[in-house]
Amino acid sequence: ARNANGVETGWVSLGQATTGYRSLTIRSTEGGQVGIPGENVFHYAPGTVVNLQANPQEEYHFMYWSGSAVDADRVEDPNSAITTVIVDAHYTLVANFLRTKIYVDSRAGGANDGSNWENAFTSLQDALDTAQKGNKILAAQGLYTPDIGKNCTPGDYSVSFAIPNGVEVRGGYAGLGDANPDTRDIAAYQTILSGDLNADDTKVTEVYDLYGEVSRLDNSLHVVTAHDVDNTTLLDGFTITAGNSHDGAGVQLIRSDIIIAQCTIEKNRAGRLSGDGLDGWGQGAGVSCFYGRPVLLACTFRLNWSGAWGGALHSLQSSPTLRDCFLQANHAGIQGGAICFEESVGVVVNSSFQGNWSIDGGAIFVSEDGDCRLTNCRFMG
């Protein structure tokens, strides 16, 4: 370029090159702060690699980085609290935090936002609706049904407690009214997930009471579901009961690697009078597992009735592991009174079987194309 006198001059850019530096604007959401390099507008030489460290406050956890630096793929690992960013342009970064614990207590009368016991959600469904990966839901003693919640219709038996991926859901807390609401005792503070939506089920004293019992026709098809979840997902310390479906009346798992611990799964029915209108004999009244690797730890299965396969557990093309479990008085009309492994590879360790019944395999049935490894298990009539 030339000036009015014809003298050659340099080009002048009004863009970022005129500054000689690149800016990085950093901030955080509620629940934490950025410790390295801090929160401000920082200036760096083009191409500088900057260390990042996000520090959550107590009861919060780091989720991810967002902003234009992430959009431009300049953050090494946006999901790690400790990472780096390449500053080769003017960028923004936000460290995102989330409150870790979500509280549920049906007796609460506060803000109903799950922030503490006083303001706990009164519906477990509402807590599950708000939960994200990394959350821990703490549920106090009491009875919860899947049809109660802001987004639910009372009496809708098609809905279930759907466990989100990466979320831990724990029952057995004392909750409000106790000197320490955080006290946890699963036996003393029973947290019951029930499919008996109208509270009208006929009492069950033995498994055969479930056969032909019509008061359950309006019960939940699946009390709990977990679909497409990994092994960071946990369900711990609940009684799961009164499901009524063709399969997975208590718990239905599909492509699920969930961990289910210290749960009692009882009095669920699969098969005749299932309520879902499906043809077939019924399978996996307690738990049905399709194409997954779930782990069941210290769980009790009792009084679950399937018309055909796997009174307590039916597994199809899956690899479930049961450890320290007790399976009692479960029924399957055709195969696997307690467990049916169909095209599956099962592992059962330190578990006891008592009084389960089926025509073929009173305790366990394994199909020809399946396998099962039993270690230190007891079988009693």
C-alpha cells in the first residue's frame, strides 16, 4: 500500500494479529472455581499451552469444560478437571460444576428441589428426571411408586424408575425426623419401590399366590429399568416389588452393566395376566437381562413367579455376575426356578438357593449354548 505521497507503507490489520497476544477468558459456574490459572482475562503469546485445573466445592463435582476453546478443539480433555488448552486465538472457557447429591424424602415440605433433606424431592421420579452423570441420589425410608412425579400421570403403569447412566441411587436413609437424617440402615429404614400403583394388591404369603391373582393387572409393567448404562451406574439398598409384566417385572435391564447391590427383589410376576397384553409364558419376574453384564451383589430374590423361565433372573445373551445373593421360593413354570441362563455366561459366587421350583432346573437352568460357573454356593430344598 502507498500513502498520498506515493511512499510504500505496511498493511494494517484490524484483526487479532495487531495485538501480538491471544486472550483466554476463564470463568466457572456455581459449585467450584478454576484454580489454575485462575478466573480472569489472560493474555498469552500465540500457541501457548496453558495448564488448567478446576476445583469443585464440597458436595459438588466437576462436569466438563465448555466455551469457544472447546468448540475449536483446543482443550486436550474437556471432561477432565485437570487438562491443558492451546491458546492460538481469542478463546473463552467455562468450568461447569454440578451438585453431587440429590435428596429424596416423601415427607419433605420444603422447596422440593433436592438440595438437602429439608428441601428434598418428594418423588423419586423427579430426582431421576434431574439427575446427570456423576449425581448421587439419596432416598429416605418410605414407599415410592413410578407414577408419581411432575412429569407423570397417576396410575400410568407403563412408566418405570429409569436409572440414568452414571448415576448412583441409594436407599435406606433415615431422612427427616431422625436426629441424623444421613443415618443409613437398609433394614431399619426400608425404601420400597413398588409397582402397586393403587395400593390394592392381595397379600402374598407364598409364590403360588401370584398365579391368577387379578388385583395386579393395573401394576407397573417394570418397576425399575436400566437401558444402555455402564458400570458406573448403581442401584443400592431398595426393596423392589409388585411388578407385573411379560418380562423384567421387577427390574428390566437392556444393554446394561449396572451394579445392583443390597436390594430385595420380591413378589414380582411375569407371564399369565401380565397386564402388557403380550403373548408368551413370561420370564425374569425379578430381573430380566438382555445383552448386558450386570453385577448383583448381596441381593435377596424371593417369591418371584414366572410362567416359563427364570423366576428370579432370566438372562439372554448376557454375562451377569451374582455374588453373596440369596434366592428363595422363586418359581418358573418351565426352566430355571431361580435363574435361567439362555445363551449366556453366568457367574454365581457365595450364594444360596432355597426352595426354588421349576420343571427343569429347580434352582438354575443353563441352555446348551450357555455356560455357568458356580463357586462356593449352597443348594437347599
